[in-house]
Amino acid sequence: LAAHISPIFLLYLPFYALVPSPVTLLVLQIVAVYSATVPLWLICRRKGLSPALSAVICGLLCLYPAVWGGASGSFHEYALLLPLLLWLIWALESHRKVLPWVFAALILCVRETCAIHLFTVGLYWLLENRRAAEAGGESRKGERTRACILMGVSAVYFITAMILLTYLGKGTLITRFDNVTGIYATDFGTLVRALIFNPAIALYEMLTEAKLHFVLCLLLPLGLLPLLGKKKAGLVFLFPLLLLNLLSDFPYHFRPDSPYAFGVAAFGFYLAATALARLSSLPDKTRLVKRSVTLAVCCTLLIGGFLLADYGLYTEYAVTDKAEVTAMDSLLESVEGGASVSASGRLIANLAARDEIFALSSRVATDYVVLDLRDEWSIPSESKYTVEHFEKQGYTVVASADGIGVVLQKKA
């Protein structure tokens, strides 16, 4: 909890306790991501979409590049943000009394920055019910109050979390916005001041080629449907996209197969369902609905196919370099099961079934050290941790394979 405040991981703990394996975590992540089809289906049906059209929208979610790309990547708490945001929106639209607060609390448990997504939902709900109140008197007063509470709680939580991480943790990762704040920024207040006094730099940073590519990879698989909605309140969902995804120069924030796209994906599918519901109710818009859905399906398959090709690297490596994989597996077997170990970043998952495991950079004295010597899998920051470095620390080589790896054990 020093880098991020993410107690949501505790939901995975009972399952991991039963089957303590990295595979367990990845399976749980995939299940969590694709459980988002349940609230999305309920939202579509509540808006009056036909079962067939609702099924198409849920199918697009399953094939959406930003969804399966993020789910099949590294283990990340943002995976739970996608279903939780959709559940929250469904609970609000269904006028549930308790469930919105449950889902709001869980969203805040995902990560401190998810307070921005929660604030956005609250603002959207406030604008939606403002218009309804103008037409129906005070019938929406309770909903407006609920929206204001959501906004207030998320703002207070975000500020509190930033203060805690700044003074008690490892900081707020403001360095991911160095392109806007400069290299001497200390907190998010610096970012706010930079945006106020120099808004042009924000616009410049958001319009790079990579970020425009990211936006297209989000919009085209949705058939541009989020742009076809008439409700201006939907524009508030641009806030997390602009602030968290497009403003930063941290490359994972604007990759279409990164977990950081889950929040935007949830809002995108909600806006797509809302637009389809409006267009489907208009007899003269039937052709537009069919064309938009067709565009969404085609772009989903096309863009997903290009992204999927990159993942072939891992399959090819496992098949063509099987001898290398086998050699590394043999090296890892030389590490005692209950011993503490420090390892290169790529190997930590393979050695995780133990009480103590550390990255090489932690500089903790452990029973074993495992170095990965494969050039294509090396991490630049670990290059200084060589065999000679650890031999000076009192370690001795117990197993090695040329160009593959080395296992060292602490001398008694």
C-alpha cells in the first residue's frame, strides 16, 4: 500500500489461498473482466434494447481489444474497475438504495485514482437528474443528492489518498506527468497549476500520434456509437480519458491493450448502449443502427487481429525455443522450495510459491539469487546485478546454463 491504495486485492485472497499459483491470479482476473457482461446486459435490457442487440453489445465487450488485451496482460487491480463501474451505473439507473454505495466503496478500493472515475459517474448522474427535475419538479431531488454525495466522497478520498501516499508512502507517481509538469513536480497540485497556467501544453500532449491511435482503437470497435448520443451529459466521461490516459506520457496509459483502458471502456460501452437505445426508438434510424453495429463488429475483428498478432511472440518463443525454456525450468528447480530468493523480474512469477521472494533491486539478503541472462528478456535496470556482484556479497554459483541463467546460494 505504499505505491497505491488497492485493498481490492483482498477479494482474490481466499481463492489464492486455496490454489497459490500465479495462474490462479490470471484466471481470476479474466473472470473478473468478463463478468462485466452481466451488468452490461442488464443495462442494455433496461434501456429497451432487444435481446439480440443486447447480445451483440455483450459480444463486442468480449472481443473488444482493450478488454481482452488488458485481461491477458499483467495482473492488475484495474481489471475489477470495468465490471464495478458498469454495476454502479446499473444500480443508479435502477434506483437501488444500497447497492450504489456498495459498488462505490469497492471502486475506491481498486486504486486511489479510481476516485476520478467515481467523481465522473457522480457528475454524470447529477446532470442527468438536473434535466429530469426541470420537467418533473422535485421527483429527482434524492438522485441529485446521491450524485453530490458520490462526488464529494470521491473528491475527499482522492485528496486524502494523495496526502497519505506523499508523506507516508512512495509518492503519487506524478512523474508520469513530467511531460506537463517538468521533472521537479512533487504532487498533483503541481499538475493542476501547470494545466491552469499553460493549457496549451496539455492540448499538445493529447494530440500525439500514439494517443490519437489509442482513441481510434477505442472508438472504432464501438462503431463510433458513443459519438451518436444526443445527451450532452455524456461528455463528462471524457474527463478520465483526457486526464488519466491522454495527458500522461507513461506509455501504458495510452496503449489499447493495457489495463488502464478499462475505465474508459466501461464508459464507452455505456454510451454505446445509450446511443443504440435512442436510435432504435426512431423508425428512420434503423439503417444507421445496422451500419454502426456492422462497423463495430468489423473494426473489432480487424483491430483485435492486429493486436493479437503481437501476442504470437510468446507462443512462438515457447515452441521454437523449447530447449531454452526447458533449461531455465531446470535452473529454477535447483532453488529449494522453502528458501527465500531474489530473482530477475521476469522470473518472479515462476518462483512465487514461497513466503519470501524479492526483486533484485530490493537488495535484501536472501538464501538464493536467480539471474536471467537471456538478452531478449533482460530488464535494463537489472544489468548491474551480475554474478560478480553477488559473489562479492557472499554468494556462490550452484547451477548455471550459458546464456540462460545462473543460480547462486548464500554461503553458510
